[in-house]
Amino acid sequence: MGDRRIGVYPGTFDPVTNGHMDIISRATRVVDHLVVGVAVNAGKEPLFSLAERVEMIEGQVSRMTNGDGTKIEVIPFSQLLMNFVGEVGAKVILRGLRAVSDFEYEFQMAAMNARLNDRVETVFLMASENHQFIASRFVKEVARLGGDIRSFVPKEIERMTVKKLRETGDLVIDEH
Ligand code: ADP
């Protein structure tokens, strides 16, 4: 392994959005080996199961053109993030930061994590201008009410989200 820099990009990814994919692709310029850590996050009552979220990200990652050869792995985790980071041998946690809304939560979490292990750095990538307002939570809400989510998520994810909402009986207005 030598001095290969391993980074973890943790999240719930329920579902993965264009904003997440932008961070994944840009993170490959920062680290040599990127682990996308998919959190069980039962507290958030995700729409998609852990296995589904992992599979959805893997599908999108496999379509990415990753010219510089950074290795990308998608791994679920249910333990404390810092323990997961230690298990995969990472020295960096990557997070995306949308204007204003994410700051306080991310600031607190980074500070807590630094207290738990100060040899791991949290690095923030600013959300790209055209992805600033994309959030999984809103994507689900818009889809639920029959809105068009195609500019927020990849085509395949749109299809799966609508299908899932239909299956769970959550599609209030079915205009898809
Ligand atoms: P979590 O439950 O950990 O907040 P999310 O899946 O909501 O998980 O987000 C994972 C990470 O991706 C977080 O750092 C979040 O700020 C970031 N993120 C989410 N949406 C975007 C976006 N549109 N652009 C950039 N970063 C984003």
C-alpha cells in the first residue's frame, strides 16, 4: 500500500443524487483510494434498504469515467464512523458542503470526530453551483408528489425511486 491515501466518503445516500456523484468524482482527485461508506442510518428510516443503496451507488460508479485510476469501493457500515475509517485504513473523511444549510451540522460532526481520532482529517468539498440545492430528502418528496426528479438524480435512480415509492404506496400523485 505504501503511502496511498485512502479516504472515506460517508453518507446515507437514500438515494444517491447528482450532488453525491459530483462529490465522488471530485474526491477521486483528492485521494488514491475512495471508500464510499453507506450508513445503515436506521434512525432516518431510509426508503431504500442498505443493500439497495449500496447497489445503486455501485451501478453509478461503474458508469463513471475515472481516468486517473483511483480505486472506488462501496462498503456498508453500521459501526461508529471513526471505527469504520480505522478498519479501512483511511486518514481522510470527505464530506460535501452545501451553502449555509450543512455548515452547523458538519462543523459539529467534524469536531466530534476530531476528538475521537485527531489523526483523521475531515475534508470538505463545496457543492458545485448546479448541485447546491439537491438533497435526497427533497428528491423523495418531489417524486412522491409526482414531480420530475430527472435533473437531480441519474436516470436509473429516477426509475428506481419512482418504482420504490409505488411499491411502498407512497406515491401520492402518480404522473411518472
Ligand atoms: P448524511 O445522512 O450523512 O447527511 P447524505 O447522504 O445526506 O448523508 O449526505 C452525504 C454527504 O454528501 C454529506 O456530506 C452531504 O453534505 C453531502 N451532500 C449531499 N447532497 C449534496 C449535494 N447536492 N452536493 C454536495 N454534497 C452533498
